[in-house]
Amino acid sequence: MNYNYGNNVTKVFGLFVIVAFIGWAVSTFLSGIHFWGLPLPEGAEPSGSLEVITSEWAYVFGIPLAFLGSIYYLSVITAASMWFQTKHPLILKSLTVVTATGVVFSAFFVYLQIGIINEICPFCMISAAASTILFLLEIYMVKSSELPSFSELFADWNNAYTTTSIIQAVFIIATGMLVIGAFYGATLAPIPT
């Protein structure tokens, strides 16, 4: 299989990981607010960010959107780390679908803030910007490279997902989930009065 990455793809992928990490950090921080600060004390009037993250739109089946965002960014970071391990174009092309999905959901969430809730959450907007930047970087990397079709890449999937890259992915996912779990676990810890 023949493929050729553009001159800057490795550097751009490094930037891609940094942007994904920023998105993960913001989403994990917002998840912490859901775990620690919500529900608000009785009589508290939410405004701004709190109005957004306490709205009916902030949850999917009782799960905070921020937590789902953390999972999204963690999966992007994991896939990027697998690419650095194998340099396989299947991972790069697959990330196009993932980041496009992130942009679509982010656009909908921005619409909800502006058009329905009528409040802006700056942290949510940072996440939306991160999703958009990830997609644009992804498009740049794909367009600047000569890559085979998806069908050719799927036929070679075993070279994209090597034992080493899978072990690395499991480590990254476990570490990220441990951080998120620690945020949640802190709310369960007995606090002396």
C-alpha cells in the first residue's frame, strides 16, 4: 500500500493532540462541576455558565454532556497516540469522521446556548472551538497527504492496530478515566464536619 504524508503532518498532529488535550481538560473540569457543585443549593438562581450546565439540555439520559465530551476528547487523544505509534493512514482518515461528528454536536450545543438557553458558557465555547480546530487540522492533514481509499485501508487494519498501539491506547484511556473517576470519587469521600 502506497501513501505519502504531507511535510507538516507530524507537526500538525502534535498540535492536534494539544488542542484535544485542552478540550479534554475543559470537559473534565465541567464534569467536575457537575459532580461537585450540582445540584445547586435551594433558592440559588443560576446564570451564565451555571444556567447552561444546569439546563435540561445539559444531560443525555442523566449523563452530563461534559462527561461525554471528556470521553470524546479522550478517544481523539487515544487515536492520535495510536497514529504516532503506527503512522497508519486508517487512523488519520477515521479521525475525520470522529472530528466531523464533534463539530456537528458542538454546533448544535452552541445553537442551544445562543438560541434556546440564551446564556453562554465560556468553557463550553472553548470546547466547541477545540472541536472545530480539531476538524480543520484533520482536514488539512488529509488534504496535504496522498492516502489510499478507505477500502484499501480497512484491508490493512491489522497494521493500524498493533499490540503496542493497543496497549498504549488502553493506558491512555485508563489514565484519563482515572482522572475523571477521581473527580467523581471526591464527591463520595466522607468530609469531616
